Amino acid sequence: MSKNPDQNPQNVGGFDMQGTSEIYKFNTSPNTRVALSQKIRLLAPTYGRDARSGLKRHQLGVVSAFSYDGNSRSTEGLRGIGFGDQLAELVPSVQDNPSLSFSRALFYLSNAYQSIGFAGGVDGPVRTVKHTRWPFDMEEQIVFSDIADNESDGSGGGAAYTQGVVDVDYSAQNVTDPNVSAFKYPYKKHKAILTYFETCWLHSIGHSVDIGTAHITEEVACGVTDIHDGFSTYGEFLSTGNNPYLNQVASKRFPASRP
């Protein structure tokens, strides 16, 4: 369906979109310190492009809700006989299996299967979860405001943590510039915090039809094998904060040196 503008993955000037129709039309967003849903980018593989093209993930359109769960773990209480009702230590267990879900409007020429890389709808025979044979990856990008860009560490040329913080180039939008050159943006990029959802297995896709609601929304749920920042190497000595042996504030139970 090369002429299908609702499902026509493109990469124009580094800005990757799942389609070219009016549903992918942009506008500007307020500059705030609080993160805005208007500036969250969700990217997934799109049916119609192969990996050799270098266009592996594209921004989804018309997503009304997104969440991921399972980012939790329990603790087991350790107690000893003869010491009263006292916890000796809480021992962390393993993390729960993570999952993600999102809601996306259903289009005649573009459905949720196609938006995550499967040959569904007008592109192929996939109609149910049992027809899907491979997992996929997704990204969430929390795009900064001008305020956050200006005030984030390293913005003045100093050292900054760059793993998992990417540049999103908006120059391909060709926004109309003012006539006064001094009032033009010298560059049209925002930083974004990247969260990478690796090897997502589809749990469910469904929709309901209600005569009282004009449009139809599809609900998608997936299991996620791993969550990371897309760039860092993880291992035993991962420096994650609250380490008293690195002169960081943590718990009084673990002072940097014993008295």
C-alpha cells in the first residue's frame, strides 16, 4: 500500500513518522517545566519498511493513552527467633514482568497491527494475536521544552550524561520563520529522554463498537522482555545513585565507614 498516506512510513530530515496524511499534522506546544503529553513521542516498527532501509521505528499517530506497568518488585522480610517483632532486613525480590499498553484510533487503512509492524488490515492476513510470530521493540521519548533544553546539565558545553538522552530534529517540519533574522531559532532540535522497550510480545489487541461514540479505538497490550535507555551497558557495577561508598546520601544503616 505505497499510496496509503495513513500507513506510509517516512524519514524526512531525520524526523520519522508512520504516515503522511493529515492525522500526522503538527502544531507547537507550551514551554513548561512539567512534562507534557503533547511532547511524548512513541515509536514502533511500521509494516511497509524493511530494516535495511534504516527506518526501523516511526512515531505513532492518534495515540490517546500510553502506560507501562510491572516496574515494581516486592521485598521479603527477614526475622530471627528471640529478637521480638523486629525486621532484621528486607531482601528485594526480582522485578515483576513488565508490560505496556496503549490506545490508538482505528483507521480504515491503518490499524494497530500495522502500527507495530504486523501485516494486518489492508496489508495482510493478521487478524488475531495467534497470527503474530515475532516480537517488536518500542521507544518512548520525553521531548524537552525550550526551558529544559536550556537548563539541563551540559547545555553550555559542560559534561553531561548523554546515554539515553537523544536529539530530536524538527527542522524537517519547515516551520515558517519570522522576517527578522535575530528572532529565528539557530537550530531546531530538542533533547529527549529515551526509554527503550525491548522484545515486546503482543498480549492482546481489541476494540469495541458503541453507537454512542463516533470513532473506534483499539486497545493494545504487550509483555516487555527488558526496559533500558537504548545506549548504556548494564552490569554489576552500574552506578545508579544512593551509594554511600561513592560519597552519596543513602541510608544511615549503610554509612560510608563504620564507627
